[in-house]
Amino acid sequence: MASTIDELSPILQALNALYTGSNRQTKEQAGQFLEQFQKSQGAWTISHTILSSPTLPIESKLFAAQTLRSKVIYDLHQLPADGQLQLRSSLITLLGTYTAGPKIILTQLCLALANLAIQLVQWKSALEDVIRACGNDAASAPIVLEFLKVLPEEASDVKKIPLSEDELKERTRELLENNAMQVLNILVAYVTSANTPQSSHALIFECLNSWLREVPLETIVNSPLLNIVFQALSNEDLFDAATDCVCSMIRETRDLDDESDIVSTLYSKVIELRPRITESKDDPDAFRNYTQIFADAGEVWHMVIARQPRQFKSLVEAVAECAAYDEDLEVIQFTFYFWYLLKQMLVLDRYEDAKRELRDVYLRLVDVLINHLHYPYEERNGDLFGNNKEQEEKFRAFRHEMGDVLKDCCAVVGASFALRKAYTKVNDCLQAQNMGENIPWQDIEAPIFSMRAMAREVDLDETHVLPDVMTLLIRLPDHKKIRFAVTLVLGRYTEWTAKHPEYLEAQLTYITNGFYVNDSDIAGAAAQSMMHFCRDCGQHLVNYIDQLHDFYEKIAPQIHVESLYDLTDGVAHLVAAQPLDKIYNSLKMFCAPVVARLYSRANAPADEAGYRKIADEVELLDTFARLVHPHIEPGNPDPCMQFWSEVWPLIDLLLDNHGQSTYVSERCCKFIRTLMYSYRTSFFSLLGPVAEKLVVCFDKLHYGCYLWASGIAVREYGNEYSDQNIQNAVWEFAFRQSISTFKYMSTVNIADIPDVIEDHFRLLSNLITSYPYRFIPSELCKPSVDAARAIFTTENKEPIFTAMDLLHDIFSYGFSTPPVSNIMFNDAGEQYYDANAVPPEIQGIVRQIVLAEGEMLTRQVFSGLLYTFPRECVSDGTSVLLVLLKLAGLPNAVQWVNSTLAMLPAIAMTQQEKEKYLSAVDSAIQSDDMNRLRRQTMDFIGWYTRRNVTPRSEIRRIGDARDMRFTFAS
């Protein structure tokens, strides 16, 4: 039916507004109008009319072609069966109209026809019909080739195809596997025909690339196509398409045997290309393509190389030759994964001969990589990267990737040999400089950086090179970049220095001097290195703690807070290394100034910056608490907890006066968490006042961090390792905290407090784990289920995850056996499983909740799985659904699922499809085969969402699974 001018006019006006210089508001309105138009039933006819018009502009025709493509993908259900057949005919007719282009419109129409062919499962002769309708002459080649190219690509995009897994598998067999040889013959006919225009050859290669997985590779290799593709690498117009084809053919040999004739044939063809590496060095695009070919060949054939190193050494050398190119570092990255894969093989004992054969290539690669590590020599606008921060970060990231390749080299050639190369480069520079030559700092800094990258590969007993390195590093020119690099290198070799303490004093002097250089980067590097020295060389520094304290107090106010954290980490390790009788005084010596500064801030008003300062100071205390926790024999006092008990009134005061700041609250809660983790039973003395503070502060401020800390207290102390009084006290405290939280949740929109919800659900899950038989009969159980149901109507991912965990934990106690997490241990410490551990009255409470809430909960979980839950939640959501249905039993489970499916849109699925899933539910519950039901449920969800949940879906949930406000009456 032809569309009237009145129907076309608003579409064309909106397109004109979108593509011309209209103001932003007009463009947005036009975009919204066109989006709604694309969803409409009338878009089918109007789009066809636009595409059939000889006079309308290309922009409107492109929009119409895109509309048809998207409607075939998302809205085919709008057309009856005969309408779908008419659409097939009209699309084929339109293809003939656009034989000569524009190509962009032809591509959109081919995409539409390809998706129609995939969905019209009754169209068995799709390829033959399209080829026959378009004709076999040269003029029709663009249509046929474009359609053939996009068909496999579209069939592989399973997320947007509304077919079941079985239907798609069968359709792929019909369209692709059964037609593969016919397509290959068509491509050979086109490429060998003198009538095929040269402009179509690139499309032939693109089409071949799409069909490579369907056509046996042996057939392609033995056809004229192989030589033609490799010859096309010499044709500038065909170069990219031919490169993609060559790389794809190589990748298809991944699982072939070493002795395969296919691998041998392709290898010969690839090696013939090696001279072009040198020839193309002045052509960046060509060099990029050749590097991609050699790197892909190396990756795919790395196992073959390890087994036949002499025969395939030329390929390894070719990749190394590509890696030596220094004009485009991005291209060099193509080779990195190959060096890693080959290294993984060469380090195995069985490939020792291959390692010896290829060692010289890896040795040369070390030189290449160090050369690539150089910073730019020329400064632009006073900056090495011309003030281009993105370029600078990109280069730094690239250096670290090269560092990984250097590690691979060390594994193959030996770390001492690789390290010697770096040392020699630095030493040569130093000697040349001593003789009056002007040596750029970049030539010294690059090999120093490589030493840092190799550090983890160097043996701690290495004595051939490292002594020379350590002597050399601390007498290098005092350039900021060189000092920065040396400082970080010294920090990487601290484990070696711990075994060779004669170098310690000189290195520490070098590092501490770095704090006095007016450069924040060097100070940060010095702090990081000092941290490693204190960690690894603590046994040599224990007696210098007083001097270190003086240094710490002097430097701390002068360095950036992140650097101070690193330095404090190192100092804390040194405090932890003190004898037990000295730990209290050492801890107090370093922390007392921090405590004093916090007391002065606790009693003074603060702004945002002041709150951050308080949080930073508390972080320093947290570092000491995290790292200083000596082993204390049972019954003996803990000197650390003696000190922290003296500090607790300060934390209490900070929360009273500045707890309204999230910075302060969160950092204090983190400190409390650390005290519990570090001191465990020694913390009992503070547990009461701390728990009370957590309850009071949450009641006052409603910050999730107080629930987070409360959950940790339950996990740490609500177990059999605490005595009964402690367990009872923890339950009472957590019960109060949860009741308070439920009351707060009933006063707000819970979608607005995802952090609080997540932390509360984790607290509740910890309570179920520790106190299952107190929790389930308590006033907390039913509100927990209600809260989870309410969260399922929101779209906040983390709270949804924790709600699922919570429900699964609760419902697991509806069965006669407890969750696996409730494995028991006898007096001998042997594990056993009490099959009758869940008392009948506990099971009864859970089952009563399920029977009362189950039908609505089933609907809400299904609604989320089909429409609103993030895809990462599908597995956990399915687990909740299955445990719910298993508890419900028959006939409830089938009835609940049936009533849920009945609320889905009528066009979403047929009655037969509904009955198929209902039958699966019934069968699985009768046979207690929940694993099978899990697979069937996840397949059902995947199929349904592909078919019905699209970017233009207006349905967002099932029936009455609407937003739900949480209410709580204590």
C-alpha cells in the first residue's frame, strides 16, 4: 500500500531537523519522534515507500533501510506469516534497485534480508532464491557478495536472534553448513572471471573471511583462492581485505596437527612475505598488516615452533624483525602475546633443545626492547610529550607491557644474561660521559627501567651481575628521571639486598636523600622503596628504629599522603619486627604524634578538607593495626591491644564530633574492622563499647559503613571460637542493629540507599550463617524476605546480588539438611555432615514463609530474570527460583510458574512453548533433578530475552511485579 504525502511529510521533516543545523532541542525532539516511528506498525510500509522513491535524498533512504533492518531484528512479530513472505519479496526487489549503490544502503538491506532469512525457518532455499533473483552477471556481484558476507556474521550474533538454541543450531546448519561448498564455488567463479570488476575483489575476500569457519580449510588451500589472496597483498586496494583473509586462514589451523599439509603450505606462503617487512618500513599501514600476519602466525603455531624449532625459526626471526621497528609502538604490541606463548613452551623440560635453538633470538629481543623503552629525545613545549597527558600515559602503559616481555626473555635466556645487557648499556653510557661525551639521560634511564622489570626473574643468590649493578646505580648522574628510576629499582631488589646486607647502607642513604629532592615523584618512589626495605630487610634494621622514627617524623609532613601511606607501611613492618617486650613502646612512639594531631582536630570544627585530614590520619593508625599483630600465647596480654584500648576514646570522640562526615565514619569503621581482624580474641575487651558505638552511630547517621563493620563483628565473634557470653552479646547487638535498619528502610525509598541495603543484607547473611536457629524464628526473618522482595523491584546490581544470597540462605533451612556451609566437626577435628541437623520447627517456619510469599516472589524473580536484573545476576537468580520451587513442591511450583507465564504478553510465546517449560518444572521436581531444571530455566530465560527483550521493548516487568515499598512494624 502506497503511503500518502501526509504520512511521509513528518518523517522527512524530522530527518531534515536531525541532519541540518537545527538547535539541540529540535534535534532531540526529532530523534525521539523518529525512534517512536521506528517502533510503529506503519514504519514497514513507509520505509519501503521511501526506499522506492527516485527523488528522495540519500539521508532519508539510509534511515529507511536502517529502519527495515532493525524492524526485522526486533519487530518481525508485527507481521503475519503472509506479510513476512511479502517482506522477503520486497527486500529482494529493493536490492535490485540499489545494485549500483550507495553501498551503505545496500549493506543495510542485505542485513535486513539476512536476518529475515535466519528467522524465517520455513525458508529452506534462502541462498538459492537470493542468488537466482539477483542473477549471475557481473553487475549483480555486489548484491550477492554483500548478502553472503553478512549472513554468517548475523547468524553468529546469538544475542539478537529470537530463536531457541536448538532452532538456531538447526538454522545455522541449513543456511551455512549445507551451503558452504556452493558459496566457495561462487567465490572462485567470481574471482577467476574476467567479467568481475576489480572493485568487487575486496568484497570477495571479505565474503571468504566470513565463511572461513564453514568451508573446510583444506578445500580453500587447494583452490585458486589461496594464491589469489596472497597475490592480493601486493595490491594496495585489496591489501586490508587480503590481510584479514590470510590472518583468518592462519587462525583456522589452530587445532591442526603439526604435520598437516595445510600448516606447511600456509607457512611457506607466510615466510615468502618476510622480505616485505624491510620493504614496507616506510609505509606504516603496510608494515602494520605484515606484522599482524607474522604475529598471528607465531601465536597460532607457537606449539609447532617448540616442536620443530629449526624448521620454524625463520618465523620467530621474522616476528623479532617486526618487533625491532621503532616508528609505531602500537604495532610492536602485536608481537607481545607471541613471545609469551612461545616462552610458556620453551621453559618446559621437553623443549630444552628448542630453547637452545631460539635463545639467540630472545637475546637480541632484549636489546630491541630496551631500545623501545627510551623516553622521547625531543621536548615539545618544554615537555617530552608536548603536554599530551594521554600520550604520556599510553607510553607508560606500553613500557610496563614491554617489561612483561622482558620477563619472558629472562625465562628463556636466563635473568643474569638479560640483566648483564642492561648493565652494559648503562656502564657504557657512564664511561662515555666520563670521557666528555654528551649522553642523553634517556639512554641511561631506559636500561635502568628494564632492570626493574626483570627484578622478579633474578635469583636471590645471583652474584654474577647484581653486585656490579648495585655499585653502579648509586653513582649515576643526579638527573631527576634517573634518580626516580634508580630509586624504584633499588626497591625491587630488596629481597636480594636482605641476603647481601653489605649493600644496604649505601642504598638506604641514596633512598633517604631522595626525600630531600624537591620532586613529588621522587619522594613517592622513595617512600615506596623504603616500604620494601622495611618489609624485606627488617632483620637488619631492627636496631635502627629510633633513627627511623626521627626520620619519619621529619619527612611525614613534607610528602604527599599516598607516599606517606607507603612509608608508614614500611615503618609498621619494622615495628612488627621488634621483640615482643618492645612492641608497645615502639608502636606508641610512632602513633602518639598521630593521636595527638587527631585529638586537636577532634575538638575543633572542621570543613571538608579537615574531614579528609582526619580520615588520612586514621588511615595511618589503620596501617599500624593491620601490620603490627605479634603472636601472643593464649592467656597472655597483647601489648598492641593495650595501646589500642588507650586510643579507642579518641575514635569514640571523633565519631561523636565528626561522624557526620562519610570520610571520617568510613575510615573509623575500617579501623575497627582492622582491629577485629588483627587481634581477634584479644579484641574482646573492646568489643562491647565498639558494638554499642556502631549501633548508636547508625541510628543517628544511617551510614552503611556501620552495618558493614557490624557484619564483620558477627562473622568474627558469632561462632564457636567465642564463649557463649560473647556469642549471646553479639547476637543481641546485631539484632538491635538490624531492627534499627528495618525501621529506617521503611521511611525511605530503598532504591535511593543501595549501599545501606547491600551492607545490611550482608549483615543478615552473616547472622544466618552464625545463628541460623535464632534468626529464623526471630522478628528478623520475615522482614528480611520482604526487604529482598522490595529490592527485586529495583535495578541496583549489588543489592540484588546480596538479596539473592540472603533468600537462598534463608530458604536453604526449609529442607531437612542444612546448607553445605554448616559442615560439622567432631572433637578430633574430623569433618562430618549431620543429615538431620535442621529441626522440624525451623523447616516449618521457612516453608510457611514460602507458601505465603512464594507465588508473588516467583513472579518477582521471574520478572527480574526476564526484564530487569543485570545479566550477571541470572545464575544467582535462577538458584533462588529453583530452591523456591523445590520447597513449594507439586502442585504449587507448577501453578506459580503457570500464573507467572500467563501474565507475559500474548505475542511473547506460544502456548506450546509455555507448556514445554511447565512440563520441565513438573518433571524436575518429581524426579528431584534440579540441575536439569537449572539448565532448562537458563535456556528459557536466554531464549525469551533474545526474542522479546529488545532496546525498544516497552514492557519492563511481569504483571503486578511492580515497585514495592518496604514496610516494617516492630
